[in-house]
Amino acid sequence: MAQQEVTRLFRAVQEDPNLRDLLNSAPDLAELVQLAESHGYHFTMAEWQAVTNFSVEELVCDVSEIPGI
């Protein structure tokens, strides 16, 4: 389920520049997860990391630039 939610979010940010900008403004992963949840995307920080294979320290690119999603 988490993989579907994260994938759905990545697809949405490709199509919605406002959502992309909002999520890219998150100062950390916890805030990104909270912002995503407030827009109907349900996953935890651990699920995000498992799906994207990124740790918090590696997440320096924009959300729309993560390869493989």
C-alpha cells in the first residue's frame, strides 16, 4: 500500500507544480510526510524511506527528481 501511495504522490507532483512546490518547501522528511498526508497521501517516514531507498540525509533533491519513481 505504501508503495502505491508514494508512487501516486510522485505522479501528482509531476502534474501539479503547486503541490510540487509545497512539498519541496518542507524542511525535513517529517514535514514532507505531514504535508503529503494533508493532501490525501498516506505513508510513514519509514515507508517513504523503504519505497524510495533514500535516508533522510540523502534526500537533498526535489521530490520530483527521485529516480525510479
